[in-house]
Amino acid sequence: MSSENPTDDRTVYARVALIVGWAAAGVLLYILSMVLPMVALVMIATAAWAIVKLDRVTRKNKSLASLLCAVTVLLTGICGVALRVTHRHDDILWRLIFVGLCLGAGLIWLDRRADDWQS
């Protein structure tokens, strides 16, 4: 059963694709974080952190990418607090923070491109 408006179906597929892509990118980034040297991880994470930090001031869109970005950044913040509170420098928490920052920066980039396409 399809809806009467074909653009509704495309919107649903686009949203599902975004969520599946978000999860797949997270897994791939985690695997990448196990392979790359620490210097490369720090450089990438610093650039991603700057993008996320700058976007917090200019956020204006209420799209699915913005919602996923907010959830990702919130979970990354929880990992940061857990790292700080436990005083254990687990590689898992550092990798999760790296993945969260990269996903957040990627979602911000997608969200801004969607803004450009719409205007």
C-alpha cells in the first residue's frame, strides 16, 4: 500500500537511509579508530570537535539530521563524563568519543547541505 503522494515514500526512505547510514558510519568509524595511529585520531577528533562546537551557536534547523546530531553529541558527552568520573582511561571510551565527534560533525555537514539544497 503506497500513499497517494509519492514524495512521502521518498521521505520515509531517505529517513531510514539516514538512520542506517548513521549506524553503519558509527561502526566503520569505530573500526577505523582501532587502526589509525593516535596522532591521526587526535587531529581528526579536534577538527570534528571544532565543527560541533561552532555549530551549537548557529543551529537553526529541526531536521532528522539535527535530531540525530543532538543525540550523538549527548551520548558523546556522557562518555566524556564517564571518562572523567571513573578516572580510567579506557580505549573504548576514547574511541566512542572519537566516533561521536565524527558522527556529529558529519551530521552537521549533511544538515547544512540540506539547507543549501532547499534554498
